[in-house]
Amino acid sequence: MGAPKMTDAIINQSVNILDGWAGKLTWDLYLETLAVDVGHRYTKAAMLRHDRIKDAWDHAKERCRSSDEGSSKSPEIALMETRNKELEERVQRLTRENNRLLEQFVRWAHNATRRGMSFEDLERPLPYVKTKDLS
């Protein structure tokens, strides 16, 4: 039996691994690292079905190609630079994801308006749904 369907949490974990990746990046190494973290082995094809993962992969691969491996910096400085680069990559990825979501929102608002929905219709709060008490 294969791995379960990828949830948002697993997708987030997958892109976070790529944000912090340093050194050689191959699908085998990445999928093995992910399998250790999430407890399931996914395929390259399954990963590439998710735009967020594909985008994070492309940027991590490019970053790994252009990194300076032969540096003679102190370990502390190298660690700080690695952490700084990881955070910069995460900010860039989140900015790209946010821009895609904003574009999607504009598209949905445009299409809803064309179908006769007013701004008031779009702003109406979601209905309250009482959930079971799980305690």
C-alpha cells in the first residue's frame, strides 16, 4: 500500500525541508529525508503534483548549484550565513505563494461579480456550524 494523500501539513513540512537544504540536492536524498520526517515514502511524481513543492524544489536546486562550498569562514559565521539564507529563501517562497493566492482571489472576485454576486454577497460571513464536543 502506498503513502497516504499529502495533507497541507505534509506539504508545509516538505517545503520547509527544501528551504533549509544545504549541500547536494537529489530527489533520492530529499525523498529519504522527507520519509524520515513524515513516516511515509512519497514518489517524485507525487511531489511534483504540488506547485508549492515544485517551486520550493526549483529554488532549492538553484541555490545549491550556486552555493560556495569551498569557503574558509569560521563555523559560526558559516552557520549564521546558512540560517540567514534559509530564512531569506523561506520569505521568498512565502512571498511567491502569497502572490499566487492574491491572484487567485482577484480571479475569483472577478468571476463572482460576472455571475451577479455583489460585494455584500462576497463579504457575508460563513454560516455557523456547530461541531461535536470531542472532549
